[in-house]
Amino acid sequence: MEKPLNKVIDMATWTGNWPFLKLRYAELSALKGKLQSLHVEQAFVAPIEAILEQDPMRANKALLEATRGDDFFSPVPVVDLSYANWTEVVELAANDGRVRMVKLLPSYHMYEISERVLEPLVELAQRHKLLIGLQLRVEDKRGMYPLLNVEEPDIVRVVKTLSYFPEQPFVLGYPVIAELTQVLNSVENVYVELAALENVDITLLLKNLYSLDRILFGSHAPFFIPEAVLSKLKYTDAAQEDVEQVAYRNAEKLLEWCKA
């Protein structure tokens, strides 16, 4: 039975140009129009160019300017912990007043996730009440451009490191279903996005195997087709309250931490 979806908070969208693929809905106006047609009320959006540019600052500033005055988008600046100015990016985010999350891409920015590397960022994030998104992957490795050989983080090491900071909420971007046991059974401060979790009825499976308390809706648009990700909530044998929990209630609860 199809479930109605009258409210959705999308915790994982992108905007900008990806050099290896022409993305539909890559521009903010097109992305907003598509998501609103699917009853998305708020979208967290990160700049695609910040993934590959040597310094993500330009793309972050452009994102903040492009989304100014539009409450639909919550900008998500990208922080490169291997680059000397990463603290300036966090301060830029904190001073903006609209930013609730910053995003890390350790595989693309070529550093390992460790307690030593993360501790200074967590201190700043705690001070400014910012969520930390950690993008495990941007594309399926099988579909990558052949010369773009990006290694995926070791999920065991990632979870062990995040466990050192129990007071800091983290959001994992693009986890796959095989990684969930390590995440959801090991730590309580880590949330996961739904976009790449695949099963015939993934919502019901997650409820039965784990709990839906830390599952967030994230479309990974425009890399993914948002209708396809939403179908995981619309076509499920899970209860309506379970669907709403993933669609927006978990996100609302998580965002309360940013206001505390």
C-alpha cells in the first residue's frame, strides 16, 4: 500500500557541476522545484565543486551567497581537514547563522579519520552546535571515472573514531547496507542517510533489524533520482508513523540539538 508523504526533510542534496557526468537538477532553482514537487520542505545542500577543488572555500562562499534569503535550503559547507584553512571554513559556517551542518569527504581529500584528526573539529562543532556530516562515498565505485580511483573509508575505523566523541552527532552520507551493523549496533551518536540502502522493503527491514531512530531521509540528489529514494518510504509495509519518522521526525529531533 502506498504511503502518503506530505512532509519530508532531505538531509543530503548537492548543487553544482560534476566533471564526469551531466547532472539533472544540479542548479539550485531546478533542484528546489523538483524537491518541492515531492513535498520536501527543507533540503540540506552541499557544493559539488568543493569535492574536487583544491580549496573548498570558494565553493562554500558561493553556496552561502546563492542560498541567502531562501529558507528552503540549509547550506552545508565542506571542510577539508587536510587544508590549512579548514578552521576558517568552520568559522564562516558558524558566523553565517543558517548553517546547521558541515561535511567531510576524507576519501576525496586524502586524509584518514582518526581521533587526533577529528578532535579539533569536534571542539569547534560543539562550541557552535554544528552537526558533522561524514561522506563515505559520492559515487558507486563501479561507476567512477576510471582515472578517479577513490578508496572508501574503513567503516570499522570510522565507527571506532566517532565513538570517542559521544556528545557530538554525526551523519554518515552514502552508507551501504553491509555497513549498518557496524554503525547502528556500535554507537549511539551516529545517524545514517537512507539514499543508498537497498532492499525490497528497506524501511521495514531496518525497523526489524535495528531501529528507525537514527535513519534519516537523504536523496543524494542530483546524483540520485529523488523519486527513487522516496519510493523506499512510499512503498513499504511499515506503518505510517514509521515512514514519517524517517521522512522528517528524526531530522527534526536531531536539529533540536543545534538549538540547545
